[in-house]
Amino acid sequence: MNKVKTFSAVAVAALSLVLTSCQIAPVNAQTTITSTAGAGSKTISALVLVDGSCQIAPDAESFPSNTSYYYVDDVDFSSPTITPNPNGAKVRMYLDGYLANPNALTSCQAVWDEFNTQVEAAIPVGFTFNMETIQSDDWDDAYMETPPDATISAWKGYVYQVSYSWKSTAEYISKTTNLIGESYSISDLQELDDAGTPWATLVENDDDTYTWSEAYLVNFWSVYDIADRLMSSEYFNRDAIGVDYRVTTDSGFSISMQQYTIGESDSVTVKIDNDNGLNDDLSMKFISATGVLHEESNNTLAIVLGSVAALLVVAGVTTAVILKKKKKAAAPAGDKTK
């Protein structure tokens, strides 16, 4: 893997045009915090259309210059509205060559099935992987082999999801660091660590609410290693449309929407982009969400203890009945002992 840190203060401005011009996959995330200890869960979702024509932008608001791209407006991609621009973003044939076919498979679907297996294999141990297939009502699988008429805007895609949970903020940091993997050493998060600044915190406020805060690019780095592994493999062709347009790991996916839910409070959705991890003063940018949380309940322990107590009562009653029957059976004829 050839990894170069791209989000230094010098590189940000230079990357802006590159990152807003070509992303193969938008990546969204949903984070839920459930207790004052920082317990919670996260699902990171990525969407890849089977035409793979490098045409997905999160939305016009985040990427106003992408006038010929699909716009996707759903956080987990379960029911997205995918709007193709009339001047572009039509269905194209077979990934425009972005998927390689090292094993000489005979159909586009077979190539996709093989690639999807590689995606699952790239997920680190300890994280849950899920994949869903989504498509428009007018999609026809024949489009994967034969380009349709230019007026067709049907689409089909795969949603890849990585999920995990934790019991405290410290465990969240630990698990996320494991998910980031080798890229951690070149990430903004390592810089924050070196400066003694935690990149994820849960703080109690004066009004008894809690604020969850984390570095702007946590989810970018969370998927960087996975994307780099896939795009550096024999199953992906970085130079599909020529060396001058080579797809890099940094430009291959776009961090688009992050949704945070703190306790039972309303969710906060933040639209972001890959190149905006710094404030105007070049300090690291953070995302925050506030809500009402409660101490972790001891209901589980109470249920366990209650179940044990109930079992003991049942066992005691059962034993008493058995002893009474044995005593009655052993009594001499005519004995009235109860």
C-alpha cells in the first residue's frame, strides 16, 4: 500500500478541485450515543453504483460544481433518491473498466460477485459487515452487459456497511483506532494524540445535557485502509480512463453525511467533504451533537437476580412436593400423616 498523508494545511487547497470532481463512492455514517459513559454504536455505509462511472456526488449543496453527477440524499442508502443530471450520469457499461477481471470471469455480475467477496474480506475482525443490493424500478440487469439507450437513467448499486458498538468513549476510541489500522499513523487523529488532544469526547453540560464531539475526518480515516486495500488489489483498475485520470484512494470515495443521535434527542445530520478537515486557523475541525442521556441502567442485573430468585423458589417448591410424596408413600397403611 502506498499511503501519503494528504490533509496537511498545505495540501487542503490543492485537493479541493480533485476531491470534488471524481468520487466513486459516497460514504455516510450514523453514530448513536446511549449513556453518560459514552456507550453507543455506529454504522458506516458506502454506496457504489454498478456502472461505476465515477459519477456520484453527495448532493448539489455540498458539491455545487458537480452538475453532471448523481445526487444521493439518504444517510444509510436504504431508500435513496438518486437523481441523474439530464446532461450526464447515465447508465454506462461495466464500470468503465474500474473493476479488473483477473480470473477471466464471463459476466459482469460474476465480476461484481467476486469483488463483493473481496470487500467483505477487507473488513477487520471484530466488526460486522452487511451488504444490500438496491436498484431503481426501471433497472434491467441486461444493462450490466449492454449499454442502454442514452435516455435511460436507471441505476443499480451495492450498499456496504460496517457496524460496531462500544461501552465507553475510551472503547470507542480503541475500536475505531483498530478499524483505521495502518493509516492511523498518517492521520489527523494521530496528530491530535501527539498534541494530547482527545479526538472523541463526551462532556456533561450545565443544563444536564451531554455533548458528543469528534474530529471531522474520523469517518474518512475509518474507511481509508479498507478502500486502499481494495483499490490496490488486482481486482481494481486505477487507470481505467488513462494514467492522467488515475483514481487515488483519497479521491476514490467521498465522506458525505454524518448523523449523530444523542440519547432520545433529535438526530443531527452534518454534510461534510473530504478536504475540509481544518478550520480557518488551520486547527483540526470537530463535529458536535448535544442531547439528554441517562446513567446506564442496572435493569439487566435486576432481571438476572430476579430470574435466579424465581428459579430458587420453583426449586424449593418442587423439592417440598417431592419430599411430601415420598413421606406419604413410605407411611404404613392406615397412617394419616399428611
